Amino acid sequence: MERRTALITGGTGSLGSATAEALLAADERWDVVVTGRTAPEEAAARLGPRATGIRLDLASLAEVRRVARELPPLDAVVCNAGQLVAHGTTWTEDGVETTFGVNHLAHFLLVREVLPTMPAPGRVVFVSSATHDPARRTGFPAPDHTTAAELAHPDEGDGDGDPLRTGQRRYAAAKLCAVLAAYEFARRVPPEVATFTAFDPGQMPGTGLARDLPAFRRVVWRRVMPALTLVPGINRHTPRRSGARLARLVLAPAPTGRYVSGGREARSSDASYDLERAHDLWETSVALTQARTTAPDER
């Protein structure tokens, strides 16, 4: 029986773990590699013998490149890990704003590193969010996406004056980057080589996304809002429900270059179809990852 392997970043968190669990339960041919900053081995042990845990800090491009080069050939990559910084501007070790660096740039590099060894057709899913679309009522401000260079190196004085609102705006912009990246990879890579999908899991109250929020907001997120997952038609889901949908995209991927929300193909934001914006994001991301991760003896 031919074995297949899926890598899930943020696999120690709620959605990543639920996705790994659903994938393993659905098809015994699949193994999973889950990554996380803390305790990935313990997360893998809970998933069972077909799971492997690898420590990966997406705030380090050098570590992303090192881990990617040590991985076996992957049949699927789920770019799931994410971070919302709600207490001001912080930077990765490469000097890139953390939200952009962790949510977008590290995943961009990871996919480009593993793509050449993926058995065809590979499957790549970028986890986005409805927050990328200002036409959707999510409670987040619209993404402030001008150029990719400004997302990577924002002026620390820019923002809404409220660190939380600034963090939410940057998070929404990073989730727009996930859709732009999925579409641009699909334009550049033939579908017989790999397919690329952007996925909106819906709002999932109770997950670790709120870990940087003020104490009161954390309590509301963890104790009050999970009840809303029982209300039909409002795009709020449990990690188990969204994880099952995400696993299905690995098992039976959507046509390349599509956006899936609520388990169905949907239209993403107007900005996500902007070819000039997508080209700028691609070229800037290539330049940033090459400049930050090339060792002196490789230049």
C-alpha cells in the first residue's frame, strides 16, 4: 500500500490537530507530520503511531529552510499556523513584522522549498480567513494592504492608535496574502504538478488565536463565544468541524486556484483577484526569503 504524507503547520493547535485527526481517521494510507513551536512530539503522540512531531518556529526563515530540507517528500502541505499580535509591533529574527512573517512569508518559503520533491500531483492548502474580505462582517478592520514591502516593514507609528486594532488589521492583510499566494502559485505551477487552494475555516471561538488578547477578551473568546457555533448560518464552527473540511481538501482537493469557505467553493475578496498585487507579493516574498536565508558560502 502506497504511503502518503501530509505536513500540517500549527499542528499542535486546535484546527491543526483536528485536521490531522480527521485525515488519519479517513484514510489509513496517510501519515501526518505536525509542526509547532512547543511540544510537537507530545501532540504527535496523542494522534498515534502514524503521526510525527517536528519543532518549527515560523519566525525564523533559516529554521523553515532547514526543516524543509530534512523532510521526506510530502504529498500535501497545509499552511495552517497563524499568529495575531495584539500588543504592538514585533519582529521576526529576520527583521520582518511578525504577523506578515509568520502567517505568510514562512509558509511561502516552506512551499517553495518542498515543492520540487512533492510526488505529483501535490496538494497545498493555505488557511485564510473571512477577515481578508472587507465585505464580510467579521468584526475585524479591513486589511491595510498597500505593497508587500510595507507589510514586511511597516512604520511602527502607523496603525489605528489601538494595538489590538492594528494587530487585527495586519492579521486580515496576512490572510489576504494567503489567498493571493494560493492563486499565484496556481498560475505558476501546472495542476498536474500540484494544486493550490485557499481555505476559510470560519471563526472558531475557543482556539488559541486569542492568546495575545487582553484578559477579558480571552475569557469571552474561550468561554462565551463557543456557544455561537451552535447557531446555523453564521460561519462559526468548532475546530473539529472545520478540521474535517480541511482534511477533505487534502483527500479530494478542489480544482487549483480556488477559495473554499463553509465547505463550498466561494468568491474571495475583490482585492484577492488583483494580479498586480499578487505579482508584487510574489516578487517581494522571493526577494525577502532569498536575502534572509542564503548562507554566505551559498552566495
